[in-house]
Amino acid sequence: MQEFAFVFAGFGVGLIVGLTGVGGGSLMTPVLIFFFGVKPYMAVGTDLLFAAFTKLGGTVSLARQRLVPWPVVAQLCAGSIPAALLALWVLRQLGPDSARVQHLMTTTLGAALLLTAAATAYKVLVFSQPRRSEPQGQDAAAALKARHWSLPVLLGAVIGTMVTFTSVGAGAIGVSVLLLVFPLLPLPRIIAADIAYAVPLTLVAGLGHASLGSVDWPLLAQLLAGSLPGIWIGSRLVTRAPERLIRSALSLLLAWAGAKLVLI
């Protein structure tokens, strides 16, 4: 019976990721910890590979719709991949299952969830105007330029570190900051960039955790059985979803989970 619960949880999270770009680590890691009793270090490691394969399915769907801005993805990866490798080295030195690291992961995860909740609410309140139309010609090239060339790399480095330690950060935080860094880029393409660059980041971080013994492979397979169809459906509905309603509910859920983790 629990196997079906894992599949159902994977489907729900995959659907939300496809619709909003938010929810991979933000939802799945707390679900595994609170509802299924998975140890934090195992939840983070398993969720990273879960996110990699789930968002790969979403990226393929979005790429076929020509929504992924690949130059933006490349800039983000230039910061996030090296940062993830450095964070993995730190985890290897400390030991992922040590009590100190477990406490650090739980506290940092809670803080990341609270930050994600705030970013999600900020997106609802501030960026509530209708989605911007797709730019054409010179406007399309201008939309791919950041306010400053270093900002996407720095953003990638911060999120790469956060994701490796907590599996959280590449969703709402990434989307909200990308909206500020790339002000001319339409929202569906922002979401597509956020999902696409998370694939190599979570794959590198997840494989690093696997080398540390922090991945539950049978659990991963059950989660993916639900999430892959979920994110495919969500990514097909991304331009028609009631985004403000979804994000408002998601913000409240993340705030609850973050507060509970911080207070453990």
C-alpha cells in the first residue's frame, strides 16, 4: 500500500513542478521526512535524483514547445555546477549521516523552505500582471540578456550550494530571482529555464549523494513512476493554469513545512 502512496506523491509533486517550476525539493523532501519517516540525509539524496529525472521529463516537453531559453540555462549552470561539486566535497569530509550534518540539513532545509514560501508569495503579489507576450526579433535577443552578466552565474552558485545541502532552491527562489534578473523574458520561458537548468544541477548533486550512500533506489523508482506523467501533464498546461491560486496555496504549505523543520 505504501508503494502506491509513493507513486501518488510523485505524481502530485511532478504536476506542480510542471505547472509552476516549483515543488521538486520544496515539496518532496518534507513529504518524505514528515509523512514517510525518511531520514533527512536519505530524503535529500533521493529527492535530488528524483528532481533530475522528473525535470528532465518536463524539459523535453518544454523544449518541444520551444520555450527553453538555452543561453540563460548555460549561464546558470556555469555557477551552479561548480558550487554543487564544492558542496559535495564538504559533505564527504563531514559525513552525510553524522548528527551534526543531519541537524544542519534539517535547519537549513527549514530556512530554505521559508525563503521559498516568501519567494512564492512575492511572485503572487508583485508579478501578478498577465503573462508577457513572446518578444520578436531584436526584442527576443534583448530578453535573453541579464541586467548584468555576472548575476545569473552568482545566482547559480548560491542555488547550487543550497540544492546540494537541502535539495531545495531551484524552484520558487530561482523563478522569483530570474524574473528580476531577466525582466523582459516571458514567464513561461522563465519557468522553462528554471526547470531545464535544474536537470544537470540535481543530476550532479544526486550522483554525488549516491556515491555517499544517500539514495534509496527502490523509493526513487516509485516516486518517478508517478512524477514523470505528472510533470508531462503539468508542462502541457503551464500556459493555461490558474497560477496565482496554485502559488498562494503552495506558499502556505511551504511556510508550514519550513517552520516545522526549523522548530525540530
